[in-house]
Amino acid sequence: MKFKLEKQDFLNLLSRVQSIVEKRNTMPILVNVLMEADADADTLTLYATNLEVSVIASKKAKIENPGKAVINAKNLFDIVKELNNDFIEIEKQGNEWLKITQGKSVFNIVGIKPEEFPVFPALNSKNFIKIDSHLFKDMIDKTIFCVSHDETRYHLNGVFLEKTADKDFRMVATDGHRLSLVTRSSESNIKLDNISNGIIIPRKGLYEIKKLLESADGDFELTIEGAQLVIKYDEAVLMIRLIEGKYPNYKQLIPQKLQKDIKVNKELLQSSLKRVSLLSNQKSKGVTLAFKNNKMEISSNNPELGDAKEEIAINYKGESF
């Protein structure tokens, strides 16, 4: 295997796999990335997986000899990052080592046999739907903070995604103490029958979707194949193993009849909470809210630090509590 590629293009490819390669060494092979040079398509493709999330990323390259190589992802990334902005030549040696050359800089790093790398799941589905990337990222931001970290409640370790109407879909997350729900509409029909009953996307997978769509503009493609969610955008394919199990009936957790209705300016409340919580209990970070006609009092108390109190205007008429 031998190819040439611009430093920035190679760095962009390697950046996409850094957060996916397994760093905890439960399976040492997972700290590596599989590189495949295809001479027919003049394309370099990288494969990385932690068995929960997998990524395939491709770029055009000058392929002199096709082939495959498996190399430590972080070591390769660190070397490429320090090279100059110019073409880099990569050549696989007979002993599976990788030779990296740029000008007078030469690096040789240890590789392993490609046959030892996990087999990637085949992607057969053509039934992709298009979703606006900004809309989807916004939904993730509004729900991911509520995902449970309790491994014993595995079905709560992700965000529940379901189709609620032809063009509407919803994300829900809860950790048992709080719940976040957001519903949005797409411009086209969501033609995925297996999303009607809902799927649970793991937290790690959601962070990777966010990362992939970080600089995205416009639509990305999504489908479900077996037990996997597949995301396609800009020469990259993300495959996420869905969480098995039944998500709790979140509708039962949402009160249907609310006794009190309060409206408050978001920025005003947020800045006030930040200030008052400076003197709150360091463990609970708790503050006390007291409501009376058109006023809300926010207070905190910490015997070791002192106390704080602030009052802000709200839209509320009713008994104090």
C-alpha cells in the first residue's frame, strides 16, 4: 500500500476517528484504525470502531499501490498533526510497519495485520431519509443532558427517538429525576416504519452525531438497518448500535393538569441562578425559589461560605409558595 495525501485532508480524516477509538484497552485492537487505499476510486478510507459506534470516512488521494494497513490511531494523528502543510507519503512495509514521509522527515510506526481488525457491518439499506442538520443538533442539545448515567438502568442511557406524525418526530430523555422532550417537524415525510415504535440512541452515539454535524450545513441522511442507526454526511458514515429494550411510558410522567402557571425571562433567570448558586451547597448546588405576586426570590445558604438572595420579576398571580 502506498499513497499521497494533503496534510490537512489526512488530519481531517484522522480527527473523525479519534473520539471513537477505544482508549480503555478492553480490546487492544480497538485503539487502531484500519486504512484502505482503493486505486480504482483513488480514495483513502478509514474505519474505526469501539463496537458501539463505528465510523467510515473517505477522501480522494493519489493511490500508487492499493492495500490495507492497521495502525494506532492516536500515534498516527499526533505525527500528522506536527507535519508541515504539504503532501504526505504513506507506504506500508513488508512487516506491517507504516512509513510516513514528508520532505526530510521520516517516521516508521508499528502496525498489525488487517485481518485482526473487527469485521465492519455491511451497509445494504437504500431507504435513507433527509433531515436538516441544524434541527437535529438542536434536538440533541435539548435532550442529551437528561440522559441517565446509571448503567443498571441501561434503557435510560440514551435518547428515545420516535415518529409522531408524517413529518413530525420527537426526542425524549430522562434520568428518573428530570425529563426533557422536544418535537420538531421536517420538510418531508419521515418514511421509516421502524422509527414509529421508537428507537433508543446511546449517549456516546449522540455525541458522535453532534461532532459529525458540527460544521454541517443543510441536510444529512439517516436510516435504520437492523439494530443500527446509520448517519451519512460529507463522505462519512456513522453506524451506532441502538440500545435494546423498552423505553418507559414518558407520557405518564408529564403532569396533565398544572396548578400554577409562571412566566419568566430566560436570560434573567439564568444569570440570577449563576450568581446565587456561587454560595450554594457545593454538593447539591441547591437554591431555594420563593414565589409571590409577580416576584420570584432566589436564595442560597452555605454555612461555610455565607448566603445570597436575589429577586426577579415574573408573570404570576396566585398564592405564595
